[in-house]
Amino acid sequence: ELKSMANEDMCIDTKFKPAETAFGIDTCLSKSHERGGEQTFEFTFRREIKPKGRNTCFDVSRSSYKSPVLLFDCHGYRGNQEFRYNIDTNQLHHPVSNLCVDCNIETKELFMTQCDTKSQTQKWKFQNVDTDLIKKDFKAF
């Protein structure tokens, strides 16, 4: 799970959407087993975030305020699909745009905004994370 720290009942959910589509957040499946969703993600050695068992990756192709996060076929070249997780601030930073993953809890939208360590809507918690690996290989921004 990638849980929002602004509301720990909300998680990023790609809902099995196809490539080239936007996605958002929804009630964490661990909180509500009454509905379906796709909330299990992998953070790869290429610094990609992808739904487990699929070859689609989070992708940000624009560097503008509130650019959507999309799913695209993983290409393995980082660029638009590279994210860094800052374990100290719990932010997902996108180096190409120099923006951070953000959300609107009420509208369930997921988008990119200027990084702000004080913004709770930019803070994300992985359910399982190897903190030593993150600190070693995924340098903070």
C-alpha cells in the first residue's frame, strides 16, 4: 500500500486501469474489504513505482502544477518514470519535473505540485519498506 498520511484511510489506487490513463486515491483495501481495487505496488531498483504483477509504471510527462500521474508501459529508462522516496519527509519526488506527488482527499485526485515538507497531502507511507536500502540507494532530494 501507498497510504496518504493526510488521511490514513486513503491509499493510491490504480483500479486496474490501462496504460495512458490517470488514477487517484480511494479507501484503503486494508480498511474496507467490500470493494475491489489495485493498491499493491512495487518500488523497483530503477526507481519506478508499478502495480504489482503488471508492466505499467507511474509516469509524469508534464512539469506543470497539478500535472496528473498516469500509468504508462514501463520502459526502464527512468526519466518520466523515476521517483525517489525521501524516507525522512515521506515524499515521493519526481526528479525530472522537480515536483512531488500530492493529492486532494475530498476529490480523490492524485497530481504533482511543488514540494513542501509541511504539506500532509504530500506525505506517503509504504506498507513495507526496506529503510536501509532506501537510505543507501535512493538518496534524498
